[in-house]
Amino acid sequence: VVDGYATRTNNPPCGAMRGFGVVQACFAHEGQMDKLAVATGIDEVEIRLRNIIHTGDTMITGQVLESVAPVERCIRETAALPLPAEMSSHPHELDLPGGSGRTADRRHIVRGIGWGVSMKNLMYSEGFDDYSTARCTLTNGKVELKFATSEVGQGFVTLAPQIARSILGVDDVTYDTIDTQIGSAGSTSASRQTWMSGGAVDGACRLVRERLFEHVGARHGVDPLRLGIDDTDIIDTIGDFHISVQEACADLSISETFEYHHRPTEDLDENGQGNCHVAFAFVAHRAVVDVDIELGLVKVVQIATAQDVGRVLNPMSVVGQIEGGIAQGLGLAVMEEIIVKDGKVRNPSFTDYLLPTALDAPQVLISMIEEPDPQAPMGAKGVGEAPCISVTPAIVAAIRNAIGKPIDRCPVRPQDICF
């Protein structure tokens, strides 16, 4: 039985905006896993391996997990990534907690290692009819896409043309102004745009390809069902016929619009039961930190992670999402906190509200676990939120491991370490 409580206050909401809600729950359950490991004398990796969820398992809501769930691979591949070298006896000042201020002393620095494992639902849930719309227009060997997807750095404006190039064999792909004249794409949240808007672009491009094959088949006497795309050519998959896409669509214009919907979900009933989610993604993090136990300073040395990504469509974008999520999780672990006193925010500017910079960024080692999800239009799962979720409890667990005392809050402050 799990009891959950919500308390209404007059304070501003201060939760994580990436993986919202799940970050707090993960901090609690991963701290509990570490307590169980200590109480049972089981290694923190082994105890997680003994309690992993598998595809086909029934979750606490009664929903059967149908997503590809390579949780064991996430943990084992994270553990297999190399640990950083121990700090030397005379380290460079930038390798010390506190950095170039030269406040830390090598003899006061101890190292800790911590773990975190998490899962995150993808797309909107609980009965919402989620959808996204896209249009593909092929004219004289050039493709123009139209979609309403908000680009906030997740890289969809790179991914959408990539999808069109792969499906249609056309190099020249542009996109029209991003707005809702085409229809809705929903919000850029819930790790959903690659699945939803990518699915819409994929569907529109496939409809155009189908009509292109019909045109080529009629003109050249080939069954359209036998045609396929090979690089920039249309080929007969069981014959010798081939023609370049550029030549095949000369003086031709084809336009198709596609609205993608994921499978329906349902709201939870009065007992908290129901098939409320579409799919899930999984990730593991291992954090290595150096802590000055006299001054309470922390340096995150390394984050190792293995993430369930389904299928990698653009490796550079995936790495960017993972590194960005880890940076945000680091901020939550040791820096970012809104201080409210007597109803007033005491640190309302970035002068007092600390954010990680490039100097705070640790070494990041990444293993991308590719097991395409059959539910996803291209096998790819959203990767935006998962990197941020269990990295925070991993960092805090590493600090606990270094100092040998419990810490049940984040961000971890110097006084939490020293006193």
C-alpha cells in the first residue's frame, strides 16, 4: 500500500520542471533503496537488480507494462562504465571542491559513489486524446514540411527533415513557419514530441511516398507494392527497375496531411487502478563526487548513465538531451533552491539563485540502450526527461556515501555536510 499526501500552501511551487513530479518520487524511492541496501547488507547495485521491473509485469496501478523495459541493461551497462581516477595528492585547483578559490584542502576531501534508477511515462496520460499534425509536400524533388511543434532546444527542427529524407530519399528538405495553421502539436513536454510529432511527420511522408510509388508504378508498369527507397533512388525490390527520386517526381506535386494519435489511455478509478499511461522510458545513473568534509563543498566528478532510448534517430541530439538533463539534475542536487521566508522569495534573481555553469559540469559517460519500442512510430522513445530524474538522488547518495551520514533533502547545503 502506498499512501500519498498533498499539502496546499501559500508558497510558490518549486518542483523540478523536467520530469515534474517524478523527480521528487524518485528521490524518495532511491533513498529508500539505499537504506534497504544498508539494512540487508546487499550491495546497492545488486539490490536494484533484484527489484527491477520487466516487460509484462503488473504495476501498482494494475496496468501491465507493455513497453520495452531494459532496466537490467541500464544498471549493468552503467556499472560497466569506467570510474574516474582517484584524486592525486597534489591536484589542480580546478579539480578541488570550491574550484579556483583554493578554499579546499586535499586532506579534507573524501570521495563517494551513489546510484539512482528511474522510469518516466511518455506522452499525455489518463484518457487525454493526444495528437499531433504534420503536412508533407513533395514538389519537383523538393520537400516542404509543415508542423506546429514548439522548438525549445530538443532538436525537432533537425529531426523532422531527417525523417523526411529517410522516407522519401530526398536531400532538399525545408520546413514552413512553425505555427498552428496546420493544427495542434501539443506542448513540448512529457518527452512526447519525437514520438507524437515525429509520428505525424513520418505518417505524412509515408502517404506522399505511397502516392509517389503509385505514380511511378503507373508510368513504368511496375506494381507499386514492389517499390522501395534505396538512398535517393526508387527501386523494384524484386526486379531490376530503378529511377532516381529526383527524376521520378519531376513536374509532380504531392501533398498529404497526417494526424498522429497514440493508443488510447484511461483515467484511474477511485481505487487508483487503470491503464493510464502509453509507454515508459528507463535510465540508471552512477554519480562520483568529491566532498570537502570541513567546508561542506561538493564537486561532482563524474556521472555515468545508461538510458533506454528505443532507437537513436539523431545521436548528437540524444547526447545533448542527456547531458542537459544531467546538468539540471546536478543543479537540483547541490545548488538550486528557492528560499521563501514570511511569504517572500528571498533569492529572486540569478545573483542569489545559483545555476550550474560549464565549470560545474562533470565528466559524463553515456551508454545508449537501443531496443526499439514496437508502439513507437519509428521505435524511438522520448529522451528529454529521464536524464534529469535519477541523477539527483544518485548525486545525493554519493554525498551520503562520502560523509557517512544521512541526508534527506536537496539541494545539499554545506551545513548538511558539516553539522
